[in-house]
Amino acid sequence: MTLAGAKLPAGATVLVAYGSANRDEQRYERAGEFDITRPANRQHLAFGYGSHGCPGSQLARDQLRLTLDLFIRRMPELRLDRDRPRPRMRPTLIHRSPQALYVTW
């Protein structure tokens, strides 16, 4: 079979690198940049999809929503610091997270 232009022989082992999910430059504008204001995507792959969806995904979303709400209420002036480097992501195969996130208020 051919996958994304690479020919795979029968029985080949394939690594699914979740860290690359939703970063297709042909589909997403500025796909490699951290942008908390980016519109939601119906087919976001971070928690799987359909029958392969993560059973804890709703809990994770709720925790993030509550955490961000707390930050916004307690520090409404919190912003990315434009005088510091833009967030760089950790170079990992599985999870994506920023190495540092500089903020100001």
C-alpha cells in the first residue's frame, strides 16, 4: 500500500505520531503555530475519533475549560508577551506542549 506517497510493504510497522496531528499546512492556516484563538475543528485528532475516541477526552476538555476560566477571571489582563519569543513546541513524537509560554499582565 502507499501512504502519503510512501510505499509500505505487507506487514510493515507504522508509528502513529499524534504530535503531528492537525498540523497539515495544506489544511490549516499557520498549522505549526500555537493559537488559542483558532476556531474549533470538528475532526480534531488529539483525542482520537469515533469508536477510537479517548474515554477521558470530555474530562480533559472540562479541566482545561475550568482552568482557563479561572485564569481569565483572576487575571483578565493576561496576554502573551509580545517582547518575548513566540511559543516553541517541545520536539516529541507523541504529545505537543510548549517549551515555554511567556505571558504578561
